[in-house]
Amino acid sequence: MKKIFKYELMLTDEVFITSRKNAKLLSVQVQHGKLCAWFEVDTKSSSVSHRFTLVGTGHEVPENVGQYVTTVQLGGGSLVLHVYYGGEA
């Protein structure tokens, strides 16, 4: 069975969340001041880690960060982060 799950992303350079194998990333947005990712998951799949990299404007983009997802603004625009999804870790 497929469901949509939400995961809060910590505000660190590299973030790992536990979700399901072959989960489909739908969106990353700010909700109620917190950075969140939504995945479509098969609830019968096994659990795996998924990697995100957060890069601030003006900071160096590490190699192999994965696919660019979006840019978000927190704190009324005082913190701008560019979100990359590195897939299953």
C-alpha cells in the first residue's frame, strides 16, 4: 500500500532520514517554520536512510550532493538554503 509521509529535516549540512526503500520524493518545503520533506512510500518496503544536503547561499557546494530539489527561506528570509537530494544512503 502506498501512503504519503512527512519528515522533518534538521538544519545541518547533511541530513539523513529513515524512510522506505524506493520512496519517491514529492516535495521539500517550510511548514510552520520547519523544513519538511514529503515522500510517497510503499509501506510494505523495508526501511532505508535517505540523504539530503543543505547548502547556504554563498557556501561551497560539495561534490556528489545529488539532485537539486528547491530553495527555501527560513526566519523571514534571513536563512536561505538550497536543498539537494542524494537518494538512498
